[in-house]
Amino acid sequence: QVELAQSWGGSVQTGGSMRLTCTSSTSTALMTSMGWFRRPPRKGRQGVAAISATGDFTRYADSVKGRFTISRDNAKNSVYQQMDDLKPEDTAMYFCAASVNGGRYSRSLDRYDYNSWGRGTQVTVSL
């Protein structure tokens, strides 16, 4: 059973930055795609960013392109999401996820491609 431990989130003003960390209890070198999802208030879970097994390929939702950056460090069993120029519409519960499906180039934004999930971290962006 893979456990994904997420860092604390918090509150930030519009235009601010925040970095999320997710650390796995098992080696991320054994995983293919890793990703970040979010669930805004009164909405469903949506894919935000994903990264391939060795970190060479990424994929982003249109709403965060140019503002969010996903990265991973398999030596530290961790995946990160740097969020810059945050907007109120980025307010959500953020979840990290890991997959053992697909191949080395997989970087999926589809929640059904993932096997393991973190418990979530609240990020609130105020005006």
C-alpha cells in the first residue's frame, strides 16, 4: 500500500506563490505518472499537472499553464508543485496522486489512471 504524505497548504493573497510537496512511502522510481489534482468548492476533482516517470515530460491544465510547475525527485521519493501568480479561482483542496499504469512517458490528467492518492491540502487564495 503506497502512502502519499502531503505538505501543509495555507492561505495566500492573489499574485502570491506556494509550493506543495508530496512524499511517497515507497520508491517513486517504481511509479509512472505522478500528478496533482484539485477539487474547488462545489466542483469535482480536476487534473492540474502531471509528470512522467523520469520527469522528462509534463502536462498541465490550460488554466494553470505558465503559472504552475510540477517536478519530481525520485531520489527523495517526492513530487512537487510550484504555484505562482495564484488567483482566487485556484482555491481548492489539492491532492497528489501516483500511478503504476502506462509507460515511462505517461503523464495523465485523468483521475482514473491513478492508483494512490494523498489526503489533500487546502489552498486558499484571497483577493
